Amino acid sequence: MGEKAGQWSALAVCLIVLGLGVSGFELGPEPTSQAGREKIEVVNWNWKQSVNGRILAIFGSVRNPTSKPFDQVILELRTEDDQKKVLARHAINVGRVDAKTEKAFREDVPRTGQEAMGFVEVRSLIK
């Protein structure tokens, strides 16, 4: 009996770890800390549905108010349904943003058809 219980326990642990791994893979990593987000500002953004309804065009601009350039700026679009359940997370590569400048971005992402709201935040910065 003890051997069977041990096997079931091991199986349960494996399933939990696998489930956590799959959910983390689907949603992607969390955005960077608040301190990182303060260095680059999302000035504005909007989304527009494609004619066929399958794509969302995400566009806007970011500002670097600091005196140093960032070689790589990556934003994250998080979409939620009307129950505030996260549907997807999408990375938006803005590229290099020079000091004291604004830069436009645009990215096409797949649409689920359930998006009620979206949020764009800074995910990572590389100097």
C-alpha cells in the first residue's frame, strides 16, 4: 500500500508542476518592477481590429525622459475579457529609444474575439 501511495503522490506533484508550467507558458512572464516602468513612459496607445476580425493592430508611442538611451524596449499587451480574466499576453518590441525622445510602435497580434479591455506596460529595458 505504501508504495502505491508514494506513486500517486509523485504523480500528483508532477501534474501540479506541469499545470503551473503550462499556465506560465501561456501567459508569459510578468512585467518588470515598478522602477523599470518609470524610466520609459507609454505616452499613448490604441488598438484597431482588422477587416477580417482576426488581428488587432496595436499602435502608440513611448517616451524616454532620461538622459540615457535604451537599446531595447519591450512592452507587454495584456488582454482581458469582461470578467477581467487574462486572455493573453503579447510582447511588443519597440527597439532602441534614444534619450529625451519619443518613439512610435506598432504590432499585430491575434485576436480571440473576447477582448473587453487591454493594458500596455513596459516589460523589459536593456541599456
